[in-house]
Amino acid sequence: MMTKNKFQNGFTIIELMIATVVFTIVMLILTVSVMHFTNSYYKGVTQASTQSVARNIVNSVAQAIQFSGDQFISKLPSNPLQPDSKGAYCVGGQLYSFKLGVEQESNPGAPNPQNVLVVSPDPGCSTTNISPNFATGTNAQGMLGSNMWLASFSIAPITAAPPSTAPINAVNATLYRISVRVLYGASGLLTNTIGNNSNCIGTTGSQFCATSGLSTIVEARIK
């Protein structure tokens, strides 16, 4: 006569439930880790891109100041804290036209794009008054990337002594202070879009927000 084996192969319901809970916890930890890594990656990319743009702006202006003997002319916004405030600086035969508190269009190649900061040649800037020019072309280019904002932009002479024959707003200076603040992201991710206190809000989606402010003093080497 055959005897019945008391031990059966397989798992009990309790064991399956415990295994399921452990597996779920492990997957949850892995998911959170992957999300954190992904957010950190995108944050790093957007921050590096924003810093690169701000650095390129400062370098462009610095080169124009250092290697040109032309006078400096400015046309400042009438209300620099008002969105879409327009202004221009001209130095070294380069005209920098800018708008504050306006987002650069995501498709700069579209007809009549919303250009925020444009540099273009203007050899006559030492002898004439200037006006902002936001058209881009062969010799004029936008300096901001898609979805970026120009929160502040200033070129200020530190030592100024304009000659009596200089045009209005013209300055002969040795030292200049260049300051710029560039933002990246949707307006809802930013505390504000104008001024040196513009920052990212620590909310969901902050990995797609970045700010970069740079300031330097440059000496005009060629007069």
C-alpha cells in the first residue's frame, strides 16, 4: 500500500504574497532611482547650455571692447523692469539689440521670429545714434537658444570722459563692466523673467529650468 507524502512541492499563498511585496518594493526603489538620475541629467544639460550662452554673450562683448578703439553708445530701455523692454549697445562696430523679459521662440528660423538678443555689424556706431535691430541674416545672428530669456543685460563704462564732439550717449572709457543674466524654461518655472533676482521655482519640472548670471570687468586695450 502506498503512503501519502506529507510535503508538497510549491509555494504557499503567504509566500507568494511576501515575494510580490518584496519585488514591488525593489521595483519602486529602482524606478525612483532612475527618475532621480534622469532629472539630474536633464538639469545638468539645461544648466550647462544656459551657462554656455551667458558666457558666449560676455565673451562677444568683451572682444568687441578689448580690440576696438570705437566709442561706446547705449540706448537703454525706458522701463527696464517692464517685459519686452527694448534697448541697444554699440561698441567696437557691433550692435547688440536686446529685449528683456521675452522668451526666445522655439523656432528661430521661422519668418519674423521673436528674437531676444541679436548682434549685428554697425561700423557707424561711433558717430551716429543707434536703434535696436532684431532682424537676423548673413551678418546678424541671435545669441539666445530656444526657450531662453534675457533677464538683464548691461554694458557700463567705469571711467568715462566723453569728448565734446561725441554723439549723444557716446562715451570714451578704459574699463567696462559687462553683466548678463540668462534664463531657461517656461515662465511658470521662474520666479520672474526680469532682473538679477530671477530664479527657478523648486517645483515639478524644475529639471527643465536653469539660470546663469555672469559679470566681469574688461579693459579696452586698443584706443
